[in-house]
Amino acid sequence: MMLRTFVLVVAMLFFTAALIGAVVDPAVWPSVIGAILLLAGILFERRRYGASQAKPTGSAWRETTERFVDDASGRPVTVWYNDATGERRYVDPESNHPL
């Protein structure tokens, strides 16, 4: 969580510097777009890769032996894997609800 916060602060500083640079020199606008994409990636990555989800249904899903403790909630998480798509889901095994 601390690394994510650090990277987010650095990305916001990059965005601010790019925005100031774009006001001074319009040729810097591609840097502003890059900074926006970087910020969006950081802000939405938990939704795609880290956030716990509901227990998946269907025969393609299988529970793996991988377990870890979620940094945000402090709760254990079980990893489920779909062989057909390669998708992974992170599930709270005690409640089967997203964290």
C-alpha cells in the first residue's frame, strides 16, 4: 500500500509538471496525456488485479493453493484461476464476498 501511495504521488507530481510545461510550451501536451494515462492506470489497477471479488461460479474455475493476506483489509484471500481465459480472482474464503 505504501509503494502504491508513493507511485501515485510521483505520478501526480509528473502530471502537475507536465501541465505547467504545457502552459509554457504547447509542444509538451503529449506529456500531459502520458501523465493522465499513468494516473488512470494507478487509480484503477486495484479494480482489475488486486481487489477481492465474489467466489466464481462455473466449471472452468478452480481454487489454487495460493493464499495471502490482503493489505487493505488484513483478511486472508484465496486465488481462483480460470484455465480457459487465464483470469484470476481473489476471494475472501470466509465470507465469499468481495472485500
